[in-house]
Amino acid sequence: MESMTGYSKMETRLDAGVLSVEILSENNRYLDLTLNLPEPLMQYTEELKRLITGDLRRGRVRIVVRLNGSNATAALGYNSEVLKKYYWALTELAHELKIEQPVTLQNLLSFPDIFKADIVALDLDEIITQVKTLLSSAVTELVAMRRREGEFLAQDLQNHLEIILSKCDEVEALSRQSRQEYFSKYRQNLAELCRDCQLDENRIIQEAGMLAKKLDITEECTRLRSHVQQFHLLLKNSEPVGKQMSFLAQEMNREISTIGAKSESAAIAHLVVFLKDELEKIREQIQNVI
């Protein structure tokens, strides 16, 4: 079983700078994949997404690719020919205007075109190859982390399921006891109401049978155990099972609610509250299961 939460980071040093791939994964109903790339690599966005989508399957996944210290921002130089022309032009102008102050470097810095940037082109083929390698390694590490987290989730879910089975046995035992008490009380009340009349024993048996059917929770407990058994099978499945688990949790909640509605016992009502609490813990956990 695999969780949807995880983190991984890979990096390597290239001539162009330090290349890194960072992945953060959180729970989400579907696969929500965001890939942030440096501007020169944005043209490869869809290609890189296709490369990893099959491995991620579900979750809100954020991938950031960085290229720090890139040679794309090469050293700044100056254009000496243009600088000289500005200098002599300013000197001649100062002479004509009879300005005695000499032309200074500060005067020349006001002209933006005296500087030039020698941009070194990035080798995009080499960089994108390295990005794919790093991305593949980062996804592998992320999936491994999500599977380790999935093992902890599976164990926790297993514990909650065992508690539900145990409490289901208690509910059935209490149900048998409370039904007997209810029938005895029903017969006693009926006898008091009909103290001066003849009771029809067959009629009493018939009414008791109808009440027994109304109060019987055997079918609900049987289905609840069946859902728990299906849950155990899903815990061992390597395929995405989160949605199936959500459906089973819904069905389990329906059976537990029906047990509570049928019961006339305060003790069973308390156990139903306990069962719902355990089921809510399961629901919280399976929100993070792929």
C-alpha cells in the first residue's frame, strides 16, 4: 500500500551550474501535478510530465527544477569604443560651453549602452538529459518513501479494524442478552395489561417473532465483518486502493448506524459510538492512501 505524502530531492553539478530536482507530494483526490522549470527549459514541461505521470498515480505533487549559478548570466563587460566616443564628445561639448570641470567616470556611467553582456549559450540538450535522469531518480525515491509511509498506514488501519471486529462481537453478545430481557419485559407488561383476559399464546409468540426480527442485528454484524475482511485484502494490494477503501468505510458506517437504530440497549448504543469513532479514524487515514 502506498501513501500520498512524501518528499525527495536530487542534484548534480554541471558546467552550467548546480541542477536540482525537488518533489513534494500531498494527499489529493486525483493526480494534481505541477512542474516548475527554469525559463530556458519550459518548452519541455509536457514531455517531462508524461515521463513520470504513470509512476505517481494520485496526490498533489509539486516538482521544482532549479539551475543555480547558471552561465546564462555571463560576466558584464564594457564597450571601450563607445566609451571613448562619449568621452571625447563630452570633452568637446564642455570646451564649447566653456565648462572648466573635466569629464568624469560618473558622467559616462549615465549612458547605458557602454556596457555589454557576453551571454554564454546553455547546452539545453545536455541539461534536459540531466533533468530527466535526476527526475527519474527523485520520483523513485519519492515512491519508496510513500511506500514506507504506506506500511505504517496499513499497520494502523489493521489495528483499528481488529478493534471494530472485537466490538462487533460484544455488540452481538449484548444484543442476544438485551433481546431476551426485552421479550421478558414485553410479556410482563402484556400480562399486566390483560390481567383479567385470556392471553392467546400463539398470538404472543407471533408478536415476539416480529419483534425479534425488528431487533435482530445479525445480518448487520455479518455484513460489517465481511467489509472488514475485504478491507484486510485491500491492505495487501499493490494497486491503488484508496477509493475502494473509502467506499467500504461508507458501507461500514451504514451497518453501524443500522445497528444503533435497531438497538434498545444503552450499552450497545455506547458501543456504536465507539465503533463510529474507530471508523472515523480509519476514514482520516485512508484519505492519504493512493
